[in-house]
Amino acid sequence: MINSARTKGRMRIALALSLVIALVPPFVHGLVSYRYQMRAIEFLADMQAARVSKYIYAHEAMWQYHKVRLTEIVEFQVPRSVPIRQRIYDAEGETLLEVGEPTGRPSLATSAPIIVAGTEIGRLEVIFSVASEALEILLSALFFMLLGILIYFGRSIPVRKLDEAILELETARNALEHRSGQLNEAQHLGKIGDWSYQFDKEALWWSDEIYHLLGYDPEAFATTRDAVMELYADDGASRLLAVQAEVIRHSVVRSIDLKVRRGDGDIGYFAITTKLRTDSEGRKTGIYGTIQDITDRKAAEEQLEILAFHDPLTGLANRTLFHRRIDDVLCRCERTGESGALLLLDLDRFKDVNDTLGHSVGDALLVKVAHLLARTLGNEHFVARLGGDEFAILLEGVSGQEECEHIAVEIVAVVSGMTVLDRVEVTVGTSIGIAIIVDHGTTSTDLLRNADLALYGAKEEGRGRYKIFEPGMDEAVQEKVALALDLRNALANDEGLSVHYQPQVDLTTGRVIGYEALARWNHPVRGNVPPSLFVPIAESSHLICDLGYWVLRQAALQAKEWHDAGAAAPLVAVNVSAAQIWNTDLVNDVSSVLAETGLPPELLCLELTESLLADQKESRVRTVLKSLKQCGVSLALDDFGTGYSSLGYLTQLPFDKLKIDRIFIDGAPDSRRAIELLRGIIALGRGLGMTTIAEGAEKQQEIALLKELGCDQVQGFVYARPAPATEAIAFALRLDADAMAVKINSQQTAMASSA
């Protein structure tokens, strides 16, 4: 009986031992493996969801359609050793994206919310194959079941087999530790640390990685709630508490980017994720989450923002940032009643700088102007480069229109003048259009349009000035735009345009020695449009080059016709605009016209205004004028005394004639100072060997004075107004006949006296 009881006892012990060996190790192995795998895929899901959230935050409008970019994000740094499948769902649960290999069965799955600006807009699901782990557990279960059977039936398992079993268990434990180390390494590489907080405790728990990221000693820094909250810079603590309160209230997951003070005093950016922890009965026991160092990413984002919202050449705000700022200023001015203004400005003749001196000099000029504007306005006002040579200035908190005008005058003065860029002298100026906020517009579109209209008006009045928007400017600009379009059509179709000729009379002989060719326009609806109206329109709409070439060709054809008919005075003078010097090949144009018409070059005179000489470098002017002289044409300096008036140019450039502007002729007989000034100009011309021509003479007293002072030629209404070619040549013939009659009468009188 005793033996039987002992035998039964041994059998029960053997059975119990067999069951323990067969069931406990596989169960423990499976449980540990399951918890590890769930922790790994939860971490992966949270990390991937956070990465997707950050991307969507910058592309919220159309993120559902950026499937290629989303695929790149979720596939980045995903382990490839086992099949992993990831899905992205929208807020309605519809599948937007599915990437990865089929995981098969068995598998584990978990999901994390995709949260942007505090709102869950979707979820990211991770499915992880555990086939290898299941097989490992199955094999382990079979092994220990077999071991248990052997123990139960054999009762004598060799010690070697037991050692092997223990070794197997040790190997499994080491594998689990290795996987845990890999997870820690992944957190270290990702600069992520774990934290948790129990509601019934006063201190937080930080992982070693958080101490490392923040640079604090675990032995010296106590992670009390107050101590941790003091680490957050600015209003970071209150923002974090608000987010965590929402997490506790609604059982959601939230992430927030905050500035945190490190142990060395530096400030870094960290992404803090918060989750709610509950017990088995659903009671809220605490919160936990991760802290990730995103300082490098924030620095990259700030650099990208600089590139996205600032002009790379000048460093000023670009058009995109300008539109954001003007909307803010408009809202603030409407809300508070503050005064403000929009100033639009561009550089006068900037295109000429680019065309003649190159884009590198043009870029250097833009940088120089940007520096001048920033230095003049300081940090009180906002400056942006909208593109090309166009700049915008937002004046904020000004006292009224007078202060805006004062600032505009200061800007014109600072920008205008001569500057040296890369050993090249460049003359620059600026024109400004002003729109007052909110008097001249309550939207950015209205303000920009009205400031642009004012800028157009400033340029029309002569550049180098400012103009404030006025009601009615829009209609005036539309009128000029319509005229410019009609002028373009007139040039293209050769309709309505004609050339009139004003005689130039020799004061010694009283005969016509040439004509100035002047453009006239007979509009089909408006009738005769005065040159004072359509010539500035041609200049502002870049039609002046086409108009100048057209007049040159028509005048050359007419002069050749007069020459072939034996006319006594076929010389024609044609005005040349500054734009023809800078924007066309004037020498080639003149040569081709002479070749086409067959006009002898000595019968063509080109008149250039003094303003041309101040626009750019002398070398460009010198080269073009010398090339024109080589063609055989004569050159006249028009409107002398009203422009640059550099005697250096007169002595160095090959001018043949000096045209005295009408302002020196009008009223000169009645002013002693005017007479002396006129005498000096004529003497200057004679001293330089140039023919002097007085234009604008309208009275016989002026003719008498010009003869007395030794002026060579006169052009003015006192003799004839500009007229069509037939009338102009008829006037010349009458004047010749009158001169001949006077000569004959003089001869007859002389003969009678001698008899």
C-alpha cells in the first residue's frame, strides 16, 4: 500500500512536472513574444502616424491625393525582415492608401490616429506578420510537450536533455532581450524617449533616453511636475497642459511641438505625444507618451520658410509673404482705425541697365536698392520685392497722408542718383504710387490696382516722383491704354499716321535749307491726336521705337523724292528717342533705310535730346554716335539747355548742330539776361564749330535778335508751321522766289545808284 501510494505520488508529481514543463514555458514564451510584438507595432504605428500628420499639416488641402509622397513617408525606415502592411484611412473609414507586402496569417494589427491641428482626420493601421513567432511558439510547445511526455512516461530524463531545455529557454530569453535592445536603439536613432505619469504620484517617470535628449543628470534632476513644467519656454507649459486635459477628457491621442530648455541652457524643439492610461476596469489612472527631438527638422522648416517667403536675391519678403502681410494690415486697420498706406515703386530705366550693362549689374543694382530701402525704413515698416524691379512698401501706424508723402519724398531722394556697381557708374531713379489704407481700398486687390494706377501717373508726369491715387485715374489709364492699342494698330496697318515737315530757314540767305520731320496721327474716331498726347503714350507702351523707325523711313523716302525732283532743300531732320539707342540697333536701322531709299546720307540729320546723355554710360552713346557719323549722316543736339548740359559731351561727341530750345527764345528781346544767355549759347556753338538752330521763334523781334547775335538758322511759326510734304515744298519755293526777288531788286537799286 505504501509503495502503491508512493508510486501514485511519484506519478502525480511526474504528471504535474510534465504538465508544467509542457505548458508553462510555451505559454510564457508566447505571452512575452506577444507583448513585445504589440509594443513594437504600437510604437511603429504612433511614429508613422506622427510623420504623416506632420506632412499633412503642410499640405492639408490636397493631402488625400499625394499618394506617392505618402507612400514614401510610410515606407521610410520600416523594417524589411518580416512582412508589414500599412493602411491609411480617412475620417469616414475609407481606405486611401495601402502599402507593403501581404502579411498572411497569423498577424497582429493596431492603428493610431492621424491628427492635424487638434482634429483626427484619419487613422494609420499597421499589420505585422507573426508567422515566424507562431512557428517558434509551436515548435517550442511541441518540444516541451514531448519533453513532458518523456518525463511522465520515462521518469528518468537524462540531465543532458534537461540542460538542453534550460539552454533553449536561455536562448529565447536572450532573443527577447536582443529585440528589446533593438527597440531601444531605434528610439535612440529616432531621438525618442518614453515618459509616464500616474495620477496618484507626484513625479513623472522619464526613460534614460529623455535624460540624454534634454541633457539632465538622472541623479541630480528630480522630475517633479513643477520642475518639468519650468523647462518649457514661452507659453509651452500652459499649451501642454491644455492638450493633456483634452487627452484626459476625451480619451484621444494628441501631439504638440514645444520649445524646451536643455540642461546647457539652449532651447530645442520637441514633439510631445500624450496618451491616456486606464486600468482593467476602464478607470483613468495616468497619462504616458513620447518625447522626440525635432530641433533639426524645425531648423530645416525655418530655412524652407525663408526660401518660400523671401526673395533669394535681395533677402526681402517676396510676393507670397507680401500678400499675407497686406491682408493682416488691412484687417488691423479696419478693426482699430489705424492709418496705413501701400507704396508701389519701380526703378526708372531699369531695363536699360539690364540691356546695356548686363544682368549681373542689374542684380547688383536691385540688391543696392533693397539695402537702401531697408536702411531708410528700418523695422517700422514692411518692404517686399514683388518681382523684377518692382518693390512694395507697407506703411503701418502712420499719422496720416502727410507722413506717407514725407516718407515717399525721402525714398525718392535716397534711391535717386549716381551709384557705382562693380566699377560701373549707374544712374538710377524711382517713381512711387501711393494708395491709402482703407480710403483707397479695403482689399489687397483694390489697393494694388490703385497704387499701380498712381505709379503709372507718376511715370506719366516725368518719373522720379510720387503720386497719390485719385478717383478717376482708372478712367484716364484706360483711355491711354486704348490709345496705345489704336496706335499699335495704326503702325501695324500703316493707317492714320503721316509726317509733316517744318522748314528750317537760313537767316543769312532767307531760304529754306532743310525740314524737321514730325509725326502726326489722324485717329479714325478721335480725329487729330496731338503729338503731346500720343508721343508719351508711345514712350510708355514701348511703341516709340516702332514709331521712330516709321518716321525715319517715311522722311527718307520723301527726301529722296525731293532730291530726284531737283528740289533745292531736300535735307530732312528726324528725331531719335533714347529708347532707340538702348533697345534697338539704330546704326543698322539707319543704314538699311539709306540703302532701301537710296538717299544720300548727307541729306539726313538725326536729332537727339540732351536727356539721352544722362541715362547711361557715355561709352554706349559715344559708340552709337560715332558709328552713325561713319554712315555719313549729320547729328544735332536737340533742346539744348533743358537737359544734362554737359560741356564734356559737347567736346567729345560728334555733333554737327546745336538746336537752341524755345525757352531761350521766347521773350528774349525784352530781357537783358535772356539776351546775354542766348548770346553765350550761340557763341558756344560757333566756338565748337557747330551750326546753331533756334527753334520756336514766333515773332519778328526774335528773328532780328537772332540775326544780330549770329545764329545760323531758325525753325518756328514765324515762318511756317509743320505741314504736309506738298505744302512744305511749296513754302520753300515761295521763300526762294521772294529771296530771288529781293536779290534782283537790290542789284537794280545798286545799278541805278551807280548810274
